[in-house]
Amino acid sequence: MAVLILHGKEAMQGRMRTISHGFPAFAEACAVAEMEIELEKEIRPRTPFLTGALRASERVEALPRTRNLVGARVFAGGPTAPYAIIVHEDLEAFHDDGEAKYIERPLMESAPFMGARIGRRMWLSSGSRLI
């Protein structure tokens, strides 16, 4: 385990500035990585499949970053699957493979654990040196 020794207030302030400048991008990358796992393991298997265009249209993007927010979101649709919202919202439709609310339900199920998953990824990715 590496040990960091800082001498003086200026050294500590410099180290804290370095950490704080890189932290949003690091947290965002970890959130995107966890959301990619959610997409592959939970969302895509629940996405209705007829031609494959809807599943192929699913992607993860980082949220627009603000002073108080970093994160990721899942999208489906676009020019290749403009019907994505209809398939997602129509609770009366029958699907041989998949279900309505194919994005919302898995994300609601994982919400209580997502913060811990992102935190664990950050801890392990930093070599356990966040503090």
C-alpha cells in the first residue's frame, strides 16, 4: 500500500485541489460503467425483440454535468427505432420476448443499490486511495 505524506498546509491544499478537479470526471466514468452493466445484464434482456433494432438502439450516456450532479442515463430509440417510447409505455401490448417498461423497471429495481455499486467501483478503481 502506498503512503502519501504531505508537509504543510499548501501541500495539502494543492493535493485537495488536484483531487477535486478530477473527481467529477472520475465519478461520471464510474457511473457510466455501472449503467453499461445494467444495460447489458438487466435492460437488454427485457427489451422486446422483433427485428433487433430496438435493442441495438439502446445506449448509455453521461448526464450533463452540473455543480451538483454527475451520472448516467439509458436511451433507446432514434432514427433506427423511433417507436421505442411506444413500446416502452404500452402496458397493454403483448410481447413474445421482453416487456413494457423495459428500461424503467430494471432501473427502479437497481436504484437502491446503484450508489453503493458506483462507490465500490470508485474505491476499487482508485486503488483504494480516495482518502
